[in-house]
Amino acid sequence: MNALLRKISSFKLQIYFLKVGDIIWSKRYSNLKEKNKYKIGHQESPHVIIKKTLTKIYVLTCTSNPHTEINWKFKLYPLNKLTYNLNKNTYVYTGKIERLKSDQFIKKIGHLNKYDLNCLKKYLTIVNKNKILRKKDLKFTYNVGDVISYKENKYYIYDINNKYYLTCNIGKKINKNNRLLVNNTYYTFHFNNLTKIPKHTLIKLEDTFNTGEIEIIKKQQIKNNHNNNVKNEITEGALVLFKNKFFYIFKINEQNFEAYSILVNEKNTKDKGLILVDGGYYYTYFQSQIISKDSNLIIRRYANNKELEYNRKLNILNKNQRLKEKQQMLKKINGKQIDNFLPMSIITNIVTKENYLIVSRNNNVLELININDLGEYFNFLYEENNFPYKFYRTLSVLEYEKYIQKIDELKNIFQIIKNNYPS
């Protein structure tokens, strides 16, 4: 009995110094029956403290072997092994919060940096369906890269000043639009529809992007601003918003526009054709509609010259010819998935299930490194019939810089060995 009391007192003394955000090494079981559920080597793991009271600690379990086939955003938050000196890249599972018992705690092994802890709280805010965590436990700071809802619309925060969140409107997701890929989801950011939202206003967090994804969005914003400066009139090939619907302008008359209605969020696209605009593709029935030039139209983007010629060709085809052309174009588009594979991205080999970081890219040559085995470092030449990879996720800038630093160290070591032991 005295031994048990001493053990409990020791635990209370240890948890006194623990904080929210601490990474601890703990048992995943609290009794022999639970222990037998886990394989040897998986009975202990890192946990992240997410709530602490005077007598209780609540944790999130970590794993180094997530199911990559699931849409894991908000279910798993990545912890870079180089940032936290872990043996493997680790993911915090947000779906279950557990109370840590006295016989489970082993030792403290680290603490989340301010950025990761803030992001983790955002993940939990979005998915939180339990009664353990209250609003005060998940207090976080809004940052650039957050998506918020305000007055029934969604906005992306691209900048913040002392008084306002500077945002752009995020419109309805257009089905299969390849224009901007973030987190395996295709988004349309309306950078020509900007809104200042006061900081004291009631808003709700809907989504969040890491610093690497923010860089991708910034490049798209720069491109969008350049396009708007070059052309701000409605011409053939313009994609416009009219009465909350998208239209493609294919002919301009003296008093009106002839346009095709763009089908948004359509799941059944079998009998629909498609047109190309600004690197994206859009489904339509090719049924002409008349829109007066006096109408209030908002320009979203333009088809380039090559896309214009392709779309014009579709006008003279019949329905069956268009559907056949669509199938051929979709094959080409799916084959161009590599366009979304940029430095800072992690891709998964669909055969070996290994994850690789794209260190750099020169046209179709990707410089890859295995994120769990940094000794596997090579260049891969993309060929249309030989690309066994799929997009997994984008690293934050901090994660990417950590890898680059480690890679540079390895390169220096290899160079020293080469100089001292020439072949």
C-alpha cells in the first residue's frame, strides 16, 4: 500500500512540471489485457499533452505508420522527426483523447513549438466532437493561411494587420478543377474579390493551410494579379460569375454575350463535355445562353490562346464527338498530375508505400529523398508511362528547411569521404 502511495505521489510530482504541448513517451496500455492488444514494438509511443488539470492529464496518441490511403487532414497532424529529434516522422492522431494514468507515463521527450501547437489546436477545433476539450482549452491565434466563415461565406486570410483580417473569397469548389491543388483538394481563390474583416467580428475556423501550402497559394495570387493587370475586359474565353453561376464566354455580339453554363459540383459527368480555362477544366452541356452586356459580370479568369483554339474546335463537334474528345483530354490531364508535384511536396510510391520529399525539380527530373531513410537519395526522370507516385502532402516551410539542412550535411559528409578516399 505504501509503495502504491509513493508511486502515485511520484506521478503527481512529475506531472506538476508537465505542460500542454509536451511530447511524452508513454505506455499505450494500462493493464495486461490492453497490453496484449498491441504488437511488441508498438506497446509504447509518443503522446502529446493537450489538456492538464491539477490531477489529470489528457493526451493524444502518436503514430509513425498512418494509413496514407485515407483523407487524413485534421485526423493526423505531422511532427517532423528532424524538428523534434524523433526516430521516425510521427503523426498526432486527433480522433481520440485519452486520460493518462499514473502507470503509463515514462518520460518527457520534447515540446511542440508555438507554430505546431497552434496548428494542432486548429485541427482539434475543426474536428472536436468530445466533451473533454472546452473552448478555453483550444484557444488559438488566427494566421495567414486560415479559411474562415463570415456572414455565410468562406474567406481565405492572405494578410493580417492591427485591425483587420485581409481576405479573399473562396467560391464554390468547381468539380475536378486542376487550377490549384492544396491538401489534395482543388480550391478556387478569388483574389479579385477582397474583403477586410474586423478582428473583433464573430468568425468561425473552417480550414487551415501550412506555410508550404501558403507559398503555393501566394504564387497563384501573384499570377492572378498579373493576369488582371494585363486584361480586365470581358473577351472570348473569359470565365465569369453571373448571378452566383459560372459561365464561359464563347461569342460576343453587339448587345450581348453568348455563353455556356459551367456545371459546379457535378458528380455525374458522364454525358457532359469539358472546356479548358487557365490550366483548369470545366464541365458543360454546351448549351448556349444569352447574357446582356449590361449585366453585372465578375471576371474570374481567361483561357490562353491554345485553350481558346481547343474550345473553338469543340463548338463544331457533335455531342458524341465531344464526349470522345473529353475522354482523350482527361487522359492527358491525368497524366499531367506531375504539374502539382513541386518542391516541399511529399509523394508516395504506390508500390512500396514509401514517402519521398521532392527536394528540387528541373522540368521532368525530380530530386527525391526518402523521408524515413535519408540515405536513399536520387534523381527520378518522369516519363508518361513510368511514374509510380501519387501526391501525399505539402511540408511546412520549417519542415522543408530542416530537411534541406540535413541533406546539405549529408552532401558535405559524402564529399569529405570522396576527397579522403578517392576511387
